[in-house]
Amino acid sequence: MRGISDNVHGVILAISSSIFIGSSFIIKKKGLKKASATGTRAGSGGHSYLLEPMWWAGMLTMIVGEGANFAAYAYAPAILVTPLGALSIIVSAVLAHFILKERLHIFGIVGCVLCLVGSVSIVLHAPLERKIESVMDVWYLATEIGFIVYTCVVIVLVLVLIFRFVPSYGQRYMVIYIGICSLTGSLTVMGVKAVGIALKLTFEGKNQFKYFQTWLFTVFVTIFCLLQLNYLNKALDTFNTAVVSPVYYVMFTTLTILASMIMFKDWDHQNATQIITELCGFVTILSGTFLLHKTKDMGNSPSTNAILLPKNKDIDSKATSENPKLTDEV
């Protein structure tokens, strides 16, 4: 009975987290819009949003959501909690439609569904994490050659994106900003896990802050969180929120699962069915992301109506040809 009760608590916390996080995207973008009216936009390198109360309200909402998500993992297994994070996409898209007037085209909705299905497929078939007893266990895993290589690749990619692609293409391609957030986020989660273990063991009477590795993980998480926050603000200020939210979720989830597999070597315990299912999930995610990119501006495009109403257009053209005076009047 206690296990069922814990799962219920975990589900409630996870759903609450999604509501808070999805809402935070909208509140923060409202704050970014107000700040851009009186200062330099975040997408252009400005930081006037730091003086905007609404932006801070969005930040507080996101912090509450992340706190609820962190607590959910203390009650329920990750395989139950992680898929519920996709609910934030639905919350963000619905609120963006009604509050920000950012209409989501029907193909965009299909793209969101594909992303959700692919992500859920991967998470449900992802291997279980190994049991971690101390910060030193995490440090041992983080300093093995496989994860060191992954970390180096991520850092190189982030630096290339920041110094090579952001100045020239950041305002045109959303994937650059979101890529920086997702790449750094995959490493941040590993650091957060280490800090979370340290806090949990410390509260149990086993002080983990006597190890310099704990402080190193803490500094690492702080720096990467600030980096993610900066470029997430740029993405929200420049692109459609209804598209930023699902693409960020998909990329972040995918890279986090990849980082976890490399660090904890959980693939050793998987069978062929699980691996094939995960690969299918990746393909589904890529399909959904592609569809979102291709239809991100169709929801607000007046030309969509012309595509949906070809008969009316033919009737108007026929009427104009039969009565030339209509053309002159127009």
C-alpha cells in the first residue's frame, strides 16, 4: 500500500511540475516582451528583462516546477515521472494559443504528438539507473573514459555553437539556441543527481560536503544552469513559444538519456527488443521535430486559408473574369 501511495504522490508532483513549467514559458515570454519595449531584446544580447517583475515571476514559477519535479523522483520511479514532463508541452502550447495569440497549426499539433509518442517510447523502454550510494560513486562514473569523451564533445559543440553559429544564425535557426540549452542540460542533470545524492545523504547524517567533489559538482551545475537560462531566454524572445517548448523537451530528454546511458552503462542489461524500440522512438522524435520546424509559422499565415478553401478561390476568379468591373472596383 505504501508503494502505491508513494506513486500517487509522485504522479501528483510530476503533473504539478508540468503545469508550473509550462506556464513559466508563457509568463517569462510576457516579461521578455515588456522588457523589449523599453530596452534591448534578449535575442539581441540585452538583459533588460532582469528588471522586469513578470520575468522574475516566470522564473519563480519555473523554480517551483523544477522543485516539484525533483521531489517527484523521491517518491516514484523515473520511468513513471519522466514521461509526465511532456505535459508541459501541452500546457505551454494551449496557453500560448490563448494568451500570446501564437496559433499552432494542425500539422504542428501532429508534430507535438509525434514528439510525445517518441519520447514516451524511449523513456518507457530506457534501462534502469544503477543504485548510487555516495557522491564518490558518481565521481567514479563521471571520470571514466566514456563519459569524459562525451563531456569533451559536448563542451566543444557548445563553444562552436556560441562563437561560430550564434552571431550569424542565432536569430534565424531556433535549433542553435535550443541545442546549447539541451547539450549543457544533459551534463547538468548528471551534476544535479550528484548534488541531490549529497543533500539526501547529508540530511541522513552522512555529511557529503566534506568532499571537494561535491562542491565541484555544485559549481558545475550553477555555471551550466546560468548558461542554459541565458540561451533559453534568447530562444523564447525570438521564436514561437509553442514550438520552443516541445523542441526543447525533445532535445533535452534525448541527450539526457544518452548521457545517462554513457555514464551509467545501463545498456549492458538491455535486450534487443528494448534497443529496437528506443531506436524507433528516436526516429519518431526526429519526425515530429522536423514537422514542427516546417509548420512553425503556418498557424499565423493567412495563406493557409487559401489552401483550405480552393473552391472559393476558383469561384472568385471565375466571377472576376466574367465581370471585369469587379477588378476595377477592387
